[in-house]
Amino acid sequence: MEERPVEVLEVAGEHMRQGNELFNSSASLGATRHYANCVELIRLRSNGDRNERILIGTTLSNCAAAYLELQAQRTSVAVQKLLVQNAIRDCAMILRYSWTKDTLPAQL
């Protein structure tokens, strides 16, 4: 049975909440998984709604912070580099894609 759009948003919101809880308890790896699930659920059913774009932007921002937290905990330079690249990728997506067009000021 296919989930209705509202149910998908509720599930996405639950992933966001769980990601936040994990991040706040220093379980950043688990947080990134929930944040990724949230973003993918919204992308799959998105109709371009402003609230969806804000949720995606917020989730990507939180995910970037979790990647940076993980990076600070690792000793391998290669892993640190990968985690920083993931954080940069998420931040770039926030700024590049259409969900920010009416959520950011015209001039930064």
C-alpha cells in the first residue's frame, strides 16, 4: 500500500526528530542516517511546497553538522576528509537547489 503524501511527511518529520535526538546525544552517525532518510522521503513525494524546502534545508544543515562532529572524532585523515566533503556537499545542496529560492534573503 502506497503512503499518502501527508503520511510521508509525518514519517520524514519523525526521522528528523530521531536524528536530532541522536545528534544531541552525540550519536552523530545514527543522526546522519535519519537525516538522509528524511531528505529522501521528502524528495520522493515533494510538490515543491515551501515548508518541504525549509525542512530539507534544515535537515541537510543538521546532517552537515553531524558530519563535522564525526570528523572531529576520527583520527584517519582519509575519513576526516570524506566527512568534511560530505558536509560541504550538503551545504552546497542547501544553497544550490530550488527549495531555497524563497527562503533565503535576496542578498546575503
